[in-house]
Amino acid sequence: MAEKKKNRRQIKKEILGEFERTFDVPRLDYEKRAKPIRDKTKLFGVLAAGIVYGLGFAVGMYGLQSGAVDDRVFSKLVWVMMIPATVVGFVAWMIISNRREHPIREEVTGYIRDIEGEEGVLWRYAPILSEFKPDDHISKRVLQRSQEKLFAKIAPEDYGKAVTEIHAILEDSSDNPLSLDTVEAVSQNLGRAA
């Protein structure tokens, strides 16, 4: 019995080693890499909203001082100008965020194509995810597309999420060991890759 546990631990270490040799986990963690960009681009959205609101406020103030509008209309204008300012700020934030994230998205997508090759790789670790995260439908969809060789339909952020989930499970498997069936299934899948 002790021999089986030792072998299972050894196989688990080999699976983790193979996983870490195959996948550059920090490079594939799309969300972690894109977060600083998203945080900076929010400032541009706030700036755009502030400019639109400031222009509307300036026009309203000019109308109030020139007597074209009374206090009541001016106060309504101040509140109504928040709507277009918010829309402009949101649109500016989305455009700038997408433009700045595009190089990361392209780099990760290219790296995924290189990893997956012709036959796909990530799907070979599906039993691990099925055992520990059976309700993670996004990662299951990524694994399914990897097995079906539909690499172009895999979003980089979803692929990165699946890789980080599997890596975390493999690293944490000393507390929650992989079942013998899972170890055998992954070993068999990886054997097919060779």
C-alpha cells in the first residue's frame, strides 16, 4: 500500500513537472497581465467624462449668467449632463482599454497556438479539472475546444483561467491528493502525446 502511494505521489510530481514544462503559467495569466492596463485606462474614461461634463456645465453657467436660463433649468441641466458624460467616459474607456490590451491578446493567442500545436495539449489534463472543479463550465469548454482542435475559438483569458486552475490544483494536491483514476487518466492522455 505504501508503495502505491509513493508511486502516485511520484506520478503526480511528474505530471506537475510536465505541466510546468509545457505551460508558462505567468505568461498565460491574461487577467493578471491585463489588470494594470485596465486600471490605467479607467483614468482616461474619467477624464473624458470630466471634459464632457465640464463643457456642459460651462455652457449652462454661461446661459445662467447671460440670463438665457433660470436657476431651475440650470440645476436640471447639471443633472442631465451626467448621462452623456457617463456614456462618453465609458465608451472612451472601452476603446482605449481594448487598444492597449490588443498586443497582450495577440501575444497570448500566438503562444496558445504554439503550445497546442496540431493535436492540442490542454485537454490532456481534463481529468484533474473534472475531479476538483466539476462545475467550472468555462474551463471545461476550453478543454473541449482544445481536444476538438478549435484553437481559434478559445479566448485567451479563458485559456489562462483553465491553465491557472489546473496548475493550482496540481500544486495543492499534497493536501488534496489526486485520485488513482485521475492520475492514470492523465498519464494515459500524456502518453498519447508522446
